Amino acid sequence: MIYWRLGDDGCPVQLTGPDAMKEASRLMEDASRIVKQEDVGDYWVSTVFLPMALSREECFETMAFGPRPAMAEIDKSTCGSLRLAKIQHELMVEFVKRIGQ
């Protein structure tokens, strides 16, 4: 596992040193890691920053769940920047809208 923080440019920066795991754990509890979460009909789409990931390209995760009431995982995608995560989220919303019709 590699530990990350979000850089000022919206890209993950690797945490190093003896407190890296502690800092990443603190970031996991921080609500600011939520990029966007929204209901889309009977579905829910969530995009978050993951401070513990195997690679930079997996630091942002978008997941879709539904339909209600089961809320099973439908799809998941990852990327490596805040800019791409926002695009990824909107693409997932469009996907969920199509399957929810």
C-alpha cells in the first residue's frame, strides 16, 4: 500500500516517512476527500479521494450503487487526478441514468 495526500494541483502526492500511514489514516476520516456524491433516481454515485492506494492512478474512485433498496455495487472506475475524477463522476452519472430508464 502507498500513502497519498492531495496536492494543490489536484494530483496525488506520495506521503513518506514514519508518519505516512498515520497521516493517510487521518485523511480517510476527512470529509474533504469526497469529490461528489449524488442520488440519480434509485441509484447513488460517489467519487472520493483514496489516501491509501496501490498507485497514483487509483487514488480517485467513482462507484455506482443501486437500484434501491438493494444498493449493490454496479460499476467502479479509478483515475489519478481531481480533474479526471470530476469527469469520471459525470460519465458514471450518465451511465446510471441510461441503465435506470
